[in-house]
Amino acid sequence: MRQPVGKRALDVSVSLVALLLLAPLLGLLALWVRLDSPGPALFRQTRLGLRGVPFELYKFRSMVVRESVEQYREAVVEEGRDPRITRAGRWLRVTSLDELPQLWNVLRGDMSLVGPRPLLPEQEAAVPVRLSRRFMVLPGLTGLAQVRGRRGLDWPEQLAADCDYVDAQSLWRDLLILLATVRVVFAAQGVYGGAGSNWRAYLPVEQTRQEEEARET
């Protein structure tokens, strides 16, 4: 699929300048995360990129370190009621500063400034074929679904927003989404799951049954 002219140039220039300007802040946040709870400052996670190819995504760690994480069995994070979230992590999530290390992903070419948010490998099975074109562009640091409601949207609504973006890409639209993202972040909208349905509800029946059986054993 044809990408907007100048999109990669915008990604490289903005991410590079942002990383340089924000270096002191990034250092302070990393130190805070390390001092607040045992464990590394950065959290690395496999996500799906362009055409579904996996890559390693970076975030500031916002949860306590656990030996293993099984995404199928993980409870949805709820504001103020989740013991897994650290004190620093709670503030980082509300301000979305935990996402700043993904500027490095943008600079590397794993991601773009704007695009569908990168999914977990486990979530791919919950994406209908008719909406799989969301994988035809680089995932983004922010996207249309994020400015429309973030986690407050139903899973199909999130995917539909992703496809709307893919179908009508332009550099001008990217700039508008970036500006709208600033407003959403400052308002702390949709940080935690709202009324929107979770992706697990849209897994294939057979896969859901197998997960339930594994949970019981």
C-alpha cells in the first residue's frame, strides 16, 4: 500500500529531535522507575508490526516484575484497583509518558508516529479477515482509535478506526491526529478500560475453549 509522501521523513526528524530534547526527562523517568520498585526501567514486549511481522516494543515499566505474563489470562487493568501497577507506573500511564521509549521504535523504523497501535501476537486471532488491512501500514505511537476514545472503544470500533486510517492516509491527517493526541493525553481520556469490550471476547470459539481448559488445569 502506498504511504503518504514525507511520512518516513517526518517520523525520523520528529523522533530524533524528540529523543534528543527529552533525553534528560527520559533519564529521570528511568531512574524513578528503578527506585520505585525492583526491576528494569524498560519493559520489552513482542508486538506485531507491518504485515504482522513481530518486533520488540519498548515502554517504561509500569507494573511489578513477574516471572511470567500470560496475556490470555491477564485481567484488564482498572484504575486505582490493580496491585500489579507500581506507584510510578500509575502516573506514567495516566500521562502516557510510559510510551515515550517507543520514539526509539519510530526512529528504527519499527513504528511510525501515527498508525494503528501495535497488537500483541495473541490479539491477531481476534482480528476478522475483513479488518486485517490494519496490518498494511506501520503501527503508530498514536492513531485514530486513540483520539476517538482509546480503550473506551469496543474492540471492533478500535479495529474499524484503524482501517479508516489505512483507507484515508495523508500527511495532513497525521498532523491532525498528532495534535488531537496532545489534547487526549492532557485530558487523560480512555487510559483505562471503559465500557468498551475487550479483545478476548472476539477470539475464535475453539481457541477460547482451549484457553478455558488450560485455565482449569
